[in-house]
Amino acid sequence: MSTASREFLRRAAEKSADLNHREILRRVVDNCNTSMDSGRLRFANWEAARQRCHEIKWEALNNLDRYLLEFEQRVKDRGGYVFWAENSAEACGYITDLAISRGVHKVVKSKSMVAEEIHLGPALEKVGIEDIETDLGEFIVQLRKEAPYHIVSPAMHLTRKDIAALFKEKLGDIDTDDPQELVAAARRALRRAFFSAEMGISGANFLVADAGMIALTTNEGNARLCTSVPRIHVAIAGIEKVIPRLQDLALFWPVLATAGTGQPITCYNTLTGGPRKPNEVDGPEEFHVVLLDNGRSELLADAERRDVLHCIRCGACLNACPVYRTVGGHTYGTTYQGPIGSVLTPHLRGLNEFQHLSYASSLCGACTDVCPVKIDLHHHLLENRRDAVRSADRPFTERIGFKIWRWAMQSEGRFALAGWFARAAMRIAHSMKLEGTALDPLGPWSKNHASPAAPKRSFRALWGKANGAD
Amino acid sequence: MAQTESASRDKILARIRAALREPAPRHEPASQPKTIFAPVTEALARFQKECATNITECIVTPNRRASASAVKDVLASIPPGDVFVQDSPELRQFAEEWSKDRSIQWSSEGPPRESSQATITACEALVAQTGSVLVSAACGGRGASVVAPVHIVIATVDELVPDLDAALASVLERGIVSVNSYLCLITGSSRTADIEKILVMGAHGPRRLIVFLSLA
């Protein structure tokens, strides 16, 4: 068992037993799901919207080279720079070199999952550049030195009392748990940062090929300040974020908002392309886009699972997932949590180390039903399990168990014999109180569940008797 | 840096091209395209209804002159400090009325100061479907509609389009996308629900968004 897997199981056991944590999680997630349910009703046909999103993303991904080159050309025409990074080290290297060469001391960042993925914050700190998260949720988890808890709501595991205590300790000028006051305190602290930073770093919700612009969606307006005030703007995005046409946003903007938070549309949907033009009032002097591969082209090569790259990071599958709702975001120990994280992480960081995530699912399919771009999430989890069995290390008991199963399923007699052994083994285990111990092959299950008593007769025997075959 | 750039670019593109030799399966499109959004019929009524939902103050006036006078009343209700105004011939006309009580900073004089109390701009389009205001860098710059705590938009009913699709088509057609480095679709004022999902207005941007929509 990998270290990541052991840690996952340990944290999952701890978090699922923490009833207070589960209550917070349940309240917040239920709230999201209720909003999303009513949000979907604003569409004349939500299913048609999902289908169309799927088609647009399919077109973009299956012509990815063409649309990326179109995007690159248009950004260059607008006076911006495009850097292609194969991995985290190259992406971080480009950004830190740029910051150093331009004399940057302070960076303001608007929420970016890709920045989390490549660990950009620590890379900047390492070269002595101060890095400040400006999305309120990200700002809070940064002050706590924690990873984001959820793709969309990074601080959703915290109560206002937790945040009040944190602000009192770190910001100093506040002592209340009123959300309005807490937000005002963060606003004051971050305003100072926006107006003193030399570089703003953002992610991108979409890279719009025909316009040569990046699209950013925020409610708070922090991404707008990040991309307007500092003299350099760097946007970082996975190569899969490209969409063909500006007009596709007429569908994606409402869909992202509905699936993400249940809003009809998010407050600020911004498009930026290039630095400030000579006749414009403000804006950065330099505009850079970092296009990150980091394992995405390998996932692209897997036609069966290429649609994983359709993901618009709305977080709906996290909210729908019974596993996420029980164990919470930090248990995963990954940048992307929940069903999409469980599908994606083994591809980005190695199947052997992260195969356990494919099993952190009941395969109920709630994630697939809710996905606004129709990613077949639960089948992909099943495919990852298949691949794990083929190529990764699986426990000895599992391999033997399935060998016996295969042997037993091949004839009626073998099946009856195996059934007799199993019932006998259950009786012995029960009488010796072995259930849930290391000697019990069903240990992980029976540790937390009471086993039923072993039946005296097999189902086949009962069936035969009931149907008068005896 | 330049060396690495071209090398990685070529490698990534080569991998993408190799990856795409096998097409991905897809959910087949419906034979009859289905309507995704119900068409917007009464644009003005819809715009007002959506504004009420997304917490935009939408005030309908008979003409632009009346809008300008109404702006004066709003300015009287906000704390002292600069008012940042998009420098356009039309707004210059109205400024005389506003500048009696407030000092005005024009967008041609530089970006808005952090201390500014309100911003007054025009817009590129109003979207009935979502109750949104579409602005570009030409509307006083990027900071205009986000730095000050109050954003006032002076618009006419001619700028109202039924839906997002029409709004994006319109800015493409009029060359606004290629001319500007920045566009923003604004729907309501800045908000956050990052603390216990409790809605708080005015996270980083304006606490109030006021649209004066004149019928002529």
C-alpha cells in the first residue's frame, strides 16, 4: 500500500468520525446542491445545455493543436507573450525568472487551481517574493497554511468563529465574528496588497482561441484587480482550457455559474488579452500566458478518457459525491478533490501511488449525472480500477481472492464447494472472534460492520427446497 | 529562456498531434437541436426583473438628461471624495451639473485613485437575459468599474440586447473585441459567500451597482 493510500485511509477514518466536521460539510454542500437544483430550472433545457457543452469541448480537445496555435497567434498579435511549459518546474521557473528580471517583490494571486497544482506559491517564496492570495477563501487558507478544501469554496470547512480567531491573530485590527466585518477586514488588507504589488497572477477559466483572450470568472472582483492594477499580468492555464469561439461563452458562462454555485451567472466575467493598449487608461504593461502540459497530453492520448480534459472545474461532482460529503476535501491529499480529482490524479501523479482514489467511490454515478460537460466520471473510476489491477500493486489477498472466485465460478460443483468452505470459514471466524482482525480477509469491512451469522444452508439448497426439487 | 520555450512548445505540440490520431468517442448530438434558453421576449421587463434578483439598482428615466439629474441625487448620498468619470463627450456634457458638489477625476487624467468614492461610465451593452452590463476598457479603463465602492452606469434602451449570445455577437461585429484589451460582463455588485455560505456584498469591488436606463 502506498504512503498516499495509507494517509488517505487514516484521514478518512478520522474525518468520517468527526461529527462536527460532517455537520459543517453537510450544511454547506446541501446549500450548494439546493441552489444548483433551482439554478438548472432557469434553463429551458439543461440536458441540451450539457450536450452542447460536451460538443464544444469535444471539438476543442479533438483539434487541440489547431486551437492552441490560433490562441497563441492572437495573443501575440495583441502584444502578449505565450510560454509553453512541459511541467511544473518549467512553469514555475518561467514565472520566477520573469519576476526576478522585472524587479518584482510582491505578487497578488487570484484563485488558480493550476497554481496550486504546480506549487507556485512556495516557488515564489523560495526566491524571496511575497505571494498573496486575494480570493477570500484562498486568503483564509493561506493564512492557515492549508491547502484549499474545495475547488470552488476553498475555506468551506471553517466556521465564522474559526475565521474570526484567525483574523484576530493574523490581521490584528479586528475582533468580531460578523461575516460583513470579516470581509471588510480582508478587503482592507488586500487593497493594500493590490496597490503595492508589481505582478498579478491569475488562472483562466477559458482560453478563447478566436479572440486571443483569457476568460476569468469571479464573484468578488479580486481577479479584476489582479489583472488591472499591477504592471505585469501572468495568466497560467492547462492546455485543455481552450475553447474555439468567443460566442461559446454565451453558454459556458451561465453553465459554469449554475454548476458551480447555482447563480444564473457569476458577478464578473472578464476577458483580457494583451497588455494595456496605448489609448487605454490602465492595465498591465506586460501580459504573459503560461500554457501548462504537466501530463495532460498523455491523458489526451487516451481516447477513452480524453473527456476528463473537458472539465471546467465547477466543483459540482464534489458536492454530489457521497464520499466527498463524508471525508471532506483535505482527506484526498491532492490538488483536485472529489470524483474529478480521483479520476485525474492517478494520471497526473502516477497510478500506483494514487490508485486508491479509484476505490474512494461507491460508483453510484451521482457525479456523472451532475457534470455539466457530461464527463463519464464513474466509468472512468472503474477504468482506473481495471488499469490498477493490470499494472499496479494490488494486495495479495485480493489477487488470491479473485483467483479462487474465478476457479469457483467455472462449474456448479466448484461453486457449491466454495460456498460450503466460505460458510464454514465464517462460522469458525465468528466462534474464534477473528472478525475485523488482521487474520480476517474481510477485515477492512468487518472492522466497522457487524457481520450477519453464517447461514446453515446455501441459497441454492433453499431455492431447491422451495421449488420442490428435493 | 527563449531556447527552452521553443523546445517545450514543439514537444508539447508533437505529443498533442500524436495523441489525436485516435478520435475520442462522443455523446452523439440530438437530431433536432433543442432550445437551451427560453427566448427573451420583453427585453426591458426582463432586464429589470433580473436586476432585482442580482441586486443591481436599475432606474428607468425618460431621457439622458433626466438620468444625469438623478445621478446628482445619488452623488449627494455618498461620502465625500473624488468621482471618477469616463472621459467621453456625452458625459462631459453632464459633468457641469455633477461638478458643482463633487470633484471629478476624468479617465483621461489616469486610472482611478483608490480613494475615489464613485465611478460613472457608459457601457457597450446591457443584457436582458441576465440583467448584466457589458463594459470594455474604453469605458474608463479596467479599474473604473471595480476600484470605487459605487459604480453608476448611464445607458439607453438602444444598448439593451436580449441575451448573452446577442451581446457577444454585437461586440464582435462592432470591432470592440479587437480594439480593447479588456471586456467585462458585470452582473450585480461584488460579493462573496466564502464564510459559511453567507452572502456578503462588496468583497473587493463595488458594493452598489446603479444603472440609469433612459428610454430615449
